[in-house]
Amino acid sequence: MSLAAVLADIAACRACAGELPHTPRPVVMVGGETRLLIVGQAPGRRVHESGLPFTDPSGERLRAWMGIDADTFYGRPEIGVAAMAFCFPGTSPKGGDYPPPPRCAQLWRPQLMAALPQMELTLLVGGYAQAWALGDRSQASMTQTVRAWRDYLPHYLPMPHPSWRNTGWLKKNPWFEAEVTPYLRQRVQAILES
């Protein structure tokens, strides 16, 4: 199936209608030239409203980690975003968003990945993306998986979510910004320049 057909089917998907507290609005940003794919958990409320991925403070931190600005992030066809779930799953009464419903990945991930043949690097942002992509190769925790980042290169780079909720994690794990982000910036530049 062509990428255009997959994206049209994703845009029309209403598999979770009635289960979500709002009308489904799939948010995906990929194209035929996508070579760097960012796979997070699911769109947040702001992304649901804007229809663009990472239009929130998490996106600002992610772009800082990548060493690029918003114009580059949204304007370069080499960069794509396709979370584990394409629609905002709603907000938990405890705060934060609900986890991504597994149905979305089961329905769409194999078809979407097959339609992106030029992939060079996938950023696995958070535990859900890491568990899906790495399977048995994932470590016991997200921290351990990210710490073992070199084991997944050159195709995958596991990362924490750039949410403000992970500020404490970043303070406890300074090696991430000291070791992983310089590598990430180098790879992003190489992909954009080639």
C-alpha cells in the first residue's frame, strides 16, 4: 500500500470513537522523504487542538535536544513524527494523559513503517515506543533502556519523553544530556545535510 493511501486511511480512522472523550483527530507528520522518525506516546491536548505534533513545551525541549528550531522541525521533509497512538487519549484524573491505546499501533504501525522505506533513525521517545520497537531487547526499565542507547544504534535511539514531568529524571541522569544529546544532534545534522 502506498504511503498516501496509508495516511488517508489513518486520517479517516475512527476506531476509538466513543471511547475517547472527544472526536478522534489523528496527528501524523511523515512523507516519502522521512528519514528520521520520532515515535512518542500519543498527542497531548495542545497537539490535538493544533493538529501538529510537539506544539507544546515538550516539543521545545525535544527540538533543543535535536539542535534544531521549529522551522526546521516542521519544514524539513526528512523529519517525521508518528506516535504509538495518533489521537489524544484524554487526561487521567490523576493528572497526565492516559497511555496510548494499543489498538492504534496494532492497526497502523506495520503498514506505516512498511511505507517509509528511507528510515535511517527512529527516536523511541518513552517506554511505550521502546517496548513496541525493541520488544525483548528492551531493558527492565525505560532508564536502563536509554542508558543502553548504544546497543540499539544505528537504527534506534531510545530517549526519555521530553515532558516537564521528566525534569527530575533528567537531573538524576545527567549522562543523558551529556552523552546522548550530542550524538543525536550529530545524527540529525548528518541526515539533514545528506
